[in-house]
Amino acid sequence: MLVEDNPADVGMFRFALEQIGAEVNLIVLRDGKEAMDYLSGQTHSEEFNRRTFVVLDLNVPKANGFEVLAFIRADEKLKGLRVVVMSGSSDASEAQHCYAAGADAYFGKPTDLDDIVATAARIVEFANNQTAVSERIQE
């Protein structure tokens, strides 16, 4: 699941997933409210499993990434959902704030195509590692 409002970033992430051959059923949600509605089951009836994970941009409209992260961590049914934050911010303390709020991993948004593909590969690898829930990754 990708929570991202920038169509160019969505397109690059899709391209990167294709480049690494990831078999991912990517659900794109364009803002924080849409993400929370989806995750709460208001707009679907899907059960989340251990392989479901969220790639969350912090700067999305209607509810920011921190609000979405707090929503996930406060819901008993969603607490085990793995959340990977990907942010374009250059604020050095942002990763620490994300981890304190319950993020499982933090990646800076890559700026060139090679970095996008490499970051997507690391995110998919992290998401597929069932034991990595408590591991903290910072890029």
C-alpha cells in the first residue's frame, strides 16, 4: 500500500517495482484521510495479513503521515501492520520522530532513478522479512 499524493512519485515507485520484478499488489491512496478510511475498512472489506505493509509519505493532504501513523498504531487490528515512511524532508530529526511514533523503517525519498530502484528493492526486502518488524532501518 502506497500513501502518496504526487503522481510522479507514484509512477516512479511503480516503475521501480517493475524493474526489480516485485510481485506486489500495489494499492495507491492519495491522501491521509483516504488511507485511514481504507485501513479502517470503510472503503473495502480486505483483511490485512502479515505481508501487508504501508509505504507512507509524511506530506500528504487531509491528514499528514504522522496522523496516519498514529491512527494505525492506535487501532488494535492494525497495530501489527508494518509501516515504512518515505519522506523528501531534509530534517535530520524526522526519522527519530517517525520511529518514536511507531514507524518500522524510514527512507529518504530518492532523487534519481537508480536510487529509486535500489530503495524500492530495500523496502520490498524489508516488507518480505517476517522477522523484521522490530528492526529499524534508516536511509
